Amino acid sequence: MPHLLLIIIGVSALQGLLCYFFLQRKWHRRFLVLERDLQQFSEAMCQMAEIQMKGYRKLNGNLGDIEERIMDLALPSNDPSLPLERRHHVLALGRKGVPIEDIVKRLNIPRGEAELILNLSRIVDVGNPKATKAAGEAKHYAQA
């Protein structure tokens, strides 16, 4: 009887070991497949991020050029005696950092008019960071 009990325990232990061995192999294969899939997914995400960053840099780099081009196109005439063209010229020169004295001399307009145009531009462009910088320069010119 004790021999029979030892045989039954041995067979049960062998079955348990075989079951454990096959399950471990199955889980190990499944783990390897998941690891490979995760690696491929990670590489695909990195490629997508690089593509998006390149597009972002390209778009962001062109914004400054587009703003300058819009400003150039907004000047329909080179005749500074017309009010709208004079305003555009004052703003363009102000954005380029030209001192107000030079703007007044170049366009042959009163200093008060140039200051008014630059200050009004500052009020209109409060939310625009570039305009805020230009507005600070305009305020500096107006106080000088």
C-alpha cells in the first residue's frame, strides 16, 4: 500500500510538472509575441511623432515669412501721401524698429500722427506677442 501511494504521488507530481512545463512554454511564447508587438508599435509611434514634428517645424518656421509677406502685400501703393498707405508705411517701419524720428522724416508726416498710428496698433494687437513688443517700442517713441 505505501508503494501504491508513492506511485500515485509520483504520477501526480509528474503530471503537475508536465502541466507546469507546457504552460510555462505557452506563456513564454505569448510573452515573446507581445514583446515583439510592443516594440513594433513603439517604433511606429516614434516615426509618427517625427513626421508630426517635422511638419510642425515647417509650418512654424514659415509663419514669420508669411506675416512679412502679408504686410508687404498690404501696401497697395508706394504713395505715402494717401492715408491708408501712410498708415501701412508707419506700421511697417515701426515693426522694423525704425525710430519715430526717421519715420516722420521718411514719410514727411507729423510726429503726432505717427505716434497715434503706432499707439492705436498697440491697442488693437494686445493679444499678439509680436505686436506687444512693437507696442512697447511705440510707447517708448511716444514718450521720447
